Amino acid sequence: MRLLFRRAERVTFSFTTRQAVHSRNALGLSFTPLRHNPFVGHSTNFSFLASTFHCSAFSTSTKLKMAATNVPSGDAPPDLDSVTVQLSALGLATTIPAFDGVQLYPEYNPVDIYRAYIIDEVRKATGVEPAIINGAIAWTQDLKHGDLVLPVPALRLKGKKPDEMAKEIAEKFECPLIQKPTADKTFVRFFFEPTPYAKLVLKYVLRQSSHYGFNAKLGLEDPSDAKSRKKKVVVEYSSPNIAKEFHTGHLRSTIIGGFLIKLYAAAGWDTLSMNYLGDWGKQYGVLSQGFDKYGSPEELERDPIKHLNEVYVKINQDNAEEQKPLKPLNEKKEELEKLKAPPKPIKAKKGQPPPPPVEHKWTDEQESELQAVIAEIEKTQEQLVAIPSIDEKARQFFKRMVDGDPEALKYWQRFRDLSIEAYKHMYSRLNIAFDEYSGESQVLPKDMDLAADVLEKKGISEESKGAVIVDLSKHGAPTLGKTLVKKRDGTSLYLTRDIAANYERFEKHHFDKMIYVIASQQDVHVAQFFKILELMGAPYSEAVAKCEHITFGMVKDPKGQTMSTRKGTVVSLADSLDAAKDFMHDVMKKNTEKYEQVEKPEETADTLAISAIMVQDYSGKRINGYNFDMDKMTSFEGDTGPYLQYSHARVCSMERKAGLSRETLLAADMSLITAKEGIELVRTLAQWPDVFLNTYKTREPVTVLTYLFKMTHLLSSCYDAKDTNNKNAKTMSVMYAETPEKKAALMALYDSARQVLNNGMKLLGLTPVERM
């Protein structure tokens, strides 16, 4: 059973969006290594590429169509016919340099053309291997320090001081695409010539459209062979418990998993999204008792999840009252056990004297007290079983489910069917769709029995007080401790099902990678699970070698308190979305003129609400938790989901008013973009393919989000850019452009920014709006 949201959430939010905007690590642009060339061993000829790749993504209508909600798989090949002409006009051969051991993707990334020439020039000046140069070149922290930078010490040259070598490289460097480099101490900084750069980058964006920035070759078994097999990735995520309300805590796994599916699809992988439902276990015995006592058939039909959740909370309150006598006894037992085995003293830091030894005494009286407490706990537990208690009845009910009792399964099946239908509605609101719904109940008994046999025969499992456990400390993993595989009554636990389910998926899907998106609370469980699979040998070990755990921090309520379904303290996601939707709708209605132009205002309000909540979730690294703060999420001030949507809708409005065809934009004279704000925006748009590549490596949504905020801030600055000769004139205004040619160039720039924003938002699972 996926243990994702079964315990209190513990991690607090500690990484704000604004911090992320200024974080080099979050953006991941400072030390981007170069990619290896897919055309290894021969040169890359753009005439050949132009004849091979064609793009038909654009319509000729004046209204610019929005791309489909899902991120393109990257299968549509790019169109590079204009690159040949541009390189020829600059006096460059249409065949760019290529090197063994260096993999660049010029058909997807315009900056890789520049990288190729930089590598070639630096190689001529230094004699250093291209692969070393490739690994040394990096993005700068800020564009004022160059488009790319070469830290000379990374070239590992001997015999010359790095600062002298930097000057020599800068002096010898010659390339019409790039200004004369500057030697800044031990760094060589490269600034790309603005006019050819603008022409190249904006043509890439306009021609590749919804595919710009994504790289379909990353998912190939052999990236150098376009006909190579696509690798397959299975991502298991969301995994709510049946009959429990979908709350804000479930959001994290759901949208992180959805993001990963989109990320791998955009990188050319064959993807499969899986929802492994928590649809089996003792909690259904608890729920059946709750429904018998508190349930209403009418309420169940009207709102099944909410009603079952209310029932579950009430019966758990009754259960807690029954179990109350055990609480002080368990606390006393824990206290005594800590005294008996205190934590080991902290080791002294290097160069410091060791801490004085701590005298530890464990008396016979204390041991007697501990044994007496344990005996009292066992006696109390026996009394609860004899009543029988809610907990004992639940255990008996689950045993009946396992044994196939029709009456027990009738309850379970009804709760399961109603829950899945309710979840599907929530997923559709979040722009999430699953290829496969699975669940603990679907795991085959024969595969669990097979796993149990392997564990026993290989000496991995052992009996302990009538149960079956695995003591991983005996198998090279002392920190993972002991874990229960089978209870005394013979019923299997989550771990047994996880082992069998992993085997079944490997046999069925033949995946190259399997990702489990599970909260950090379950890090130990997943580590135990993976270690056991490794110990079991083939085919289990072969499967787990291809598995990865993507962990994340938990969501707390607006006051920073942990949420618990049993205690009834969770925040309903449906209620939260509805409240955010109503808020957004009220904001939209304040501008009557614009509101009347929105075709489906309530749907748009819902999209804005979901964007607000998802962006808040993405605003820090995955491992950081956060407080679910609706006021902060729905703000139009600062870096929020509504701000991104506003930025997108604003350009869409400009496009409608400008009324220019796509052919006009493609034919625009990009040399007319001369204002520094416009040039900075072009340089930032060029970074998007590398931002995508870095995100593919880190799998951190905040990498994309940080870039989008940075880019939209630059876009916004363009609207108010002033003419240096006429301080009152907005030199980058489409409406007041002095010539049709300038208007077309500016609109081409803004449409390119909108397209990159659109691509990034869809990668995050957001649905860009055209009006709001």
C-alpha cells in the first residue's frame, strides 16, 4: 500500500518564489555542462538538416492558435532552413564544427550552434580536447556577465597562468556570431552579436512553436540515431486511499507526478502514468463499522467521498477513545527503552578533543519496571481483542476480505467504485490523466506467495513471535532496521504487495525506468522496499536497479499545523479549489468590459485557481514542504500563478489587436529590435532549451518556474522601454510602432515570449488562458 498520506505531515515551507528567482542553484544555469553531439564522427550540415526536418505547427490565420494542453512529445522534427541562409550571410560555412565525444543538439537549441564555434576556436587557441572545453563552458549567473563563460582553470592547462591564458584565448578568438570575447581575470566571457542572435533565436521559436526547447532525442536508447528505440518510463504517483477525501496533501504527489510525465514525454520517452490506489487493508474494516454506525445511503449517493470521510473521522474518534488506556503505557515503555539504549554520543569534530564519556546506568529496578509495563500493554491489548474493539473487528473484517467473503467485499467494492469516479473528476480539474489505474487489491496472490518464498529460501526473512520479518541490519543495511512482511494472522502487509507489484510491472511493461513519487515521510519504507528487492536477486534485483524514488516535503494547513484524515484536520482540495475559483471569478467580474469578452468565465476562473495553487506548490524545491496559504496563492502581486496567466493573456490581447499573420511574423526584420530590453529578452528566450535540459536532469519544477518568472519580468520591462532620443516615447510599443516593419518585429518578439511561456506553463501542467 502506498503510505503517502497516512500519517501526519511534518515538513514546513522554507523556500519562497522570490528566493528561487535569485537562486543560482534553483535555476540551474550557472554550470551547465555541454551535451554530447548526436552527429558524432561527422560534421553537421544545415542544408541536410533543413531538407530532413519540417515543421507544420503554424496556421496562417491572424488569430494565433493555442497549442494543445499536453506538452508535445517532441516527435515533430524542427525546421532549420533559415539557419543555412543566416550562416552564409555572415561568411560562415553551413557545416558547423562537430567533435568526437561532444554531443550538441543544434536542431533543438540555437545556443548549441554558438557552443560549437566556441569549442572550435578555443581548441585552436589552446590545443585542449573538445570534450574538456565542452564540459567547462557554462551559463553565467547574470546576462551582464556574458551569454556564456569559460572558466580557464577548468581547461586543466599546464605551463601558463589562467589569467594569461584567458587573455590569449580572447585575443585569438574570431567568429562573426560572437563579439570579441573579454578576459575577466581567469574567465573568458562571450557576448553574442545581438542582430544575428535575434534573427536566429526568434526564428527557432516561431518555427518550432509548441516544440521549442524540448528535445526528443534525450529519450532515445542511442541519441545519435534518430531511428533508435524510445526508452520507456513508468511513473507511479498520486495514489490516494480509497474512500478518503482528496485533500491538499494529495496535491503534491499528483502534480509532481504529472510534471514528470510531461517532462519525460517532452524528452522523447515512451511514458506511462500509473495511479496505484490504496484500496486494500484493515482501514476498510474500520470504515465498514463507521458506515454501519454513522452512514447514510442518501448522503453516500449525493457526495460519496465527503460522506465516507466524515464517517471515517467519527469512527476513528471512537477507536481512539477505546485505545486510550494504551497511550500512557506506550509512552512509558518508549521512555524506558530510551533510557535503556540511549543514543550514541556525537563524535568530536576533527581537531577537537572527544566529548567526556557519559555514564550510563540501567538498573535491575528499571528493567523490572519495563517488563511490567510490557506485560500491562499485552494484557490491555488482549482485553481489547476480547471485547472485541473497533481495531480488532477491523482486523477480522480485513481477514474476511482476504478470504474472499462476499459480504465484506460488497462494502469494499462499492466504496472503491464511488471513490474512483470522484477522483477522476478531481484529476480532470488538475489537468491530470492516468494511463493505468492499479491498486493493492489488483496484486496477484500467486506473486505475493512467490515473493514470500524467495524471501524465505534466500534467508532474507525470518519468523518473529508468529509473524514474518526482515531484519535488514543482518543484510548490510543497519540503518534500515527491521520491517514486518506478514502478520501473525497470515495477512500480508504493504511491503509484500509492493514487492509483488514491482515484479508484475517489470514483467508487463518492460520499463527502462520506474519512478515512485512518494512523500519524504516514507523514505525509510521505500529504502527498505528497494533493499529487499536488491537482496532477492533476479528478476527482482534487475527491476529495482531501474527504479527511483522521487521524494518531496509535506503540506501543512494555513497555520502550519500537520493534517490528519483520522483527526479530521485535512483541508479539502475540492473546497479549496472552489474557494479559489470564486475569488478569481470575483476579480474577473470587476472589469466588466474584459469579463464580457471571456467565452467561458467560470472555466477560466477555475483554471486561474488551479494555476494559483500549483504555482505555490512548485515555488520551492520538492523536498521543502509548505503551508497551504490561500491568500498568498491567489494574489496577483509578486510571483504567483495568476501573474503568469496575466502575462500570457496580455500578449494574446496584443496579438488580437495587432492582427498580423504568422507569415508576417516569420518574415519580420529582427534587426529592428535594438532596445536593450528587447535584446535582453531575446537572450533569455534562447536559454529555454538549456533550462529544459537542466530540468530534465534535476526533475525540479522550480527550475522551470524560476525561469518563467525571470523571463516574464523582462517581458514586462519591454512594454515600458523608453526611446533614448525621446524619453516620452515607448520604443517597444506595438501600438505606437513608427513603421509596419517595426510593428512586425516587435510582435514577433512578444509572440516568441508568449510561446516560451506557454511551453513552460504546459510543462508544469498549467493551462494558459487567452483572456482573463
